[in-house]
Amino acid sequence: MTEDLINNNDIYFPSHIGTNDELISLLNRATLSLCHWFSDAEKYGPLPLDEDFKFNMPGENGNSKEDLFSDIDYLLRNSFNPVHPGSLAHLDPPPLNFSILGDLIAAGLNNNLLAYDLSPSITLLEESICKWFAMKIGFNNSAGGIAASGGTLSNLNALIAARNNAGLGSDPNSVLLVSEDAHSSFIKCTRIMGLHENNLIRIKTDNKGCMHIQNLRKIIDKCSVDNKKIFAVVATLGSTLRGAIDPINEISKICSERNIWLHIDGSIGGIFALTSIPIEGLKNINQANSITINPQKILGITKTSSLLLVSKMNTLENTFSTGLPYISSKKNISNRGELGIQGSRPAEIIKLWLGLRFLGMKGIEDILKSSIDRKDFFIENISKNNFEIYSGPLHIVSFLPKGIMPKDSDSWTQNIINKLMKNNFMLSRPKFKGKYFLRVVMGNYNTKESHIEELLKLLDAYL
Ligand SMILES: Cc1ncc(COP(=O)(O)O)c(C=O)c1O
């Protein structure tokens, strides 16, 4: 091998020769930039105020290291900062330290979860972590799961498996039942599955945002009269608007009586099932056929981190396996590209594994419990005379001034969001049934009671 080639390798890729000093120095410098950005969170606020972003595009010749580090700094300064204690808008908490390391290691390994040959140890790691979760939530030994890039994809994996399991293929009469408060991505799932939006049937919710059981029974009966074939009922374990939990126990009884696949969308609340935190409605989730758990949304595992757990692993194999003619397979070990929609897939499981190993059950419980404590503190201290509160057992609160007309909710919430942003509080503005709400998501570990008090003072002052 010529000297020139070795030098080029050093510039472009990690080298198998020498000590990779160049890469070490790049990583150190990038680490410093990132950590300074974290430390500067208070100075810059949760969102950049100037949105006139200008990015340099690649030129004929490559750019210098200095140019690239200045690009990185520019990018950081103009990004949403989840570490800021006022970042309370969405299900995007600060990244867990060990999870950041996990992403780095996964990038360096550049293994591929498509096939065992391309990721031998990580294939087994992902299988083991899925099994570990499955056992924790009370599934038995035939259970397992598959990681995917986000809650939408985990839910979609489940729905495709459910439809296949029901033998419905692309039957245009096949329908899916979700509650009115279920996540909007189920509309997308329905479209991807080649179904009409009418094939997504919404079950009414009660005044707590939970699926109405009588209405579920009525709709199931009506489907059978109308010759509609239900391939799954989705119970939401933590709704996006207010963290409500559907009555899973009753829904699971109905599904088992009627032999319908029960999928739980636990994108928000599923992770709580690992802990002993007393959350109403978390029991019996092991009665489901499948459940999505999405640790990126509250635990701080860096995006994306989502698992679909299934009570019977062979339902995934039967649904997704096509054979990979260009890849060899090992006896008794599935190529994980054959267990879900995604083919090539990064080793996202590493950051989940390291995050969980670092936290242990006590750390997991501490983070989740703290989010409930912050939610409780917010609700205890918000003025009940002024605001109508919408919240469930989890860490999300939506609210509106009492008596506000739906038509006024749009401009009122937009105005408040803008004012809060100027004071470095970032809240969200979900639209639900024609009305806008203000919403806080209390999953930010850096948010202390003093910040919540400050937020509440501002809200009172704006009324
Ligand atoms: C209840 C629920 N399900 C599914 C999703 C979709 O998750 P993702 O954005 O990771 O695809 C969300 C997103 O917020 C959600 O709140």
C-alpha cells in the first residue's frame, strides 16, 4: 500500500493503521462545541429567534476543518435546544448523556440491522432488549419485538402484522378502530396501507379523553352488520393532547371475545409500565397482541428510539419475511430486516441499551416520576378560576381560559405562545376538535419548580 493511499485514508475515513489522531482531534473539538451549546442554553433560549437560516452548500473543492466547525457552530446556534428548562412544548426531552455516546458508537460501527452478517452482536442485542421489555410488561416467552425509527413506524409495523394475521391482505372492507383522541399518524398509516380514510373508524371518548366502551361495542356490532372486517383495535396509552389512557382492561376483554387484534399505542405512556409508579390503567397491558414503546419521547433516549413488542414473534416473521436473496442467513437467527418495514437500519438499539444500563430501574423511575411530579405541581398551582384543565395520569397538560369560544382560541393561543417565547418558555398549541389549546409537556428533567412558578406567573399576567 502506498504512503499516499494511507494519507488519504486518514483524511476520509478512520484508518486501520496508526492511532487515528486526526479523528480523535475532530471528535474532541465537536464534543466541545456540543457541550458549549448545552451550557449556553439559557443565553439563547429554547428556539432561535432569527429564522433566516443560510447554509453553505458543497463546492467544487472540499472545505477546510475551520469552515466545517464554523458550519457546526452555526447549526447549533440555530437549533431547537431541548436542554433549555423552558423547552416544554413537545415530547422531545433533553438527550441522556449515555444515549449521546450510543449514537456516536453506532455511527462509528456503521453496522446494519438488515442482516445478522452485517451486525452480528447488535442483532442479538436488539433481540435481547426487545425480549427484556416484553418480559417486563408481562408477555411470555413467545414474545419479542423489533425496533423502528419512531412511533409512527412501530404502529405501522403492528397494523400491517395485524391485518396480515387477520388474513385480510388488501381487502377494501378491512377497518381499523381508534379513539377520537388517537394520534393523527393513524390517518397516515391507513393511507400507506392502501385504505380509504373511512376505513379508519373513530370511537368516541369520554370527558377524560378515554375511549368510550359502550361506543366501542356499538361500532363493532355495526361493523359486522355492514360487513366491515376489523383487523385491529388501537388503545392509546397516553394521548397526545392530555396523556389520557384508554380503558385497556375492558378493551382487551372485548377484543378477546371477538378475536380482534389489540394494539396499544404506548408511544407516550408505555415506558411507565416498566416502573412501579402508580398509574391508573397500566395493568393488563400484556393482554394486547402488540404494543409500541417509544423511549425517545420521555426517557431522553436520543431520536429515534422506538420498539414494537408483539406477544407472538412469529406474527412479524409471517408478515414481513420475503427472503433476502443476496444475504446469507443463520439457522435460528432472524435477519432483522425481515421483521418489519425497514430494511437497512442503524444500530439505534445501542443508545437505548446504554441509556437503560446507565439508569437502571431506579434511574428510569426517577426520570418518569419527576415528570409526573412536575405535572402535579403545575396543576396544583395553576389558577383554577382562570383556566380549564385537560390532563390524564401522565405528564401532559392542555389548558384554556374558561369560557373561551373555539373561534377565539386560535388567536389567543398564538398570542400567548409568542409572548411566552419572548420569555424563553416554549409551549405547544395543539388543535383538537376545532379548538386550539395551550399544552405543556413536563418531560424536561432540567425544569425545576421555580421555572414552573415563573411560567404560571406569566400566564396569570397575560389573562
Ligand atoms: C400517542 C402518539 N403516538 C404516535 C406518535 C408518533 O410518533 P413519532 O413522531 O415518533 O413517529 C406520537 C407522536 O407524538 C404520539 O404522541
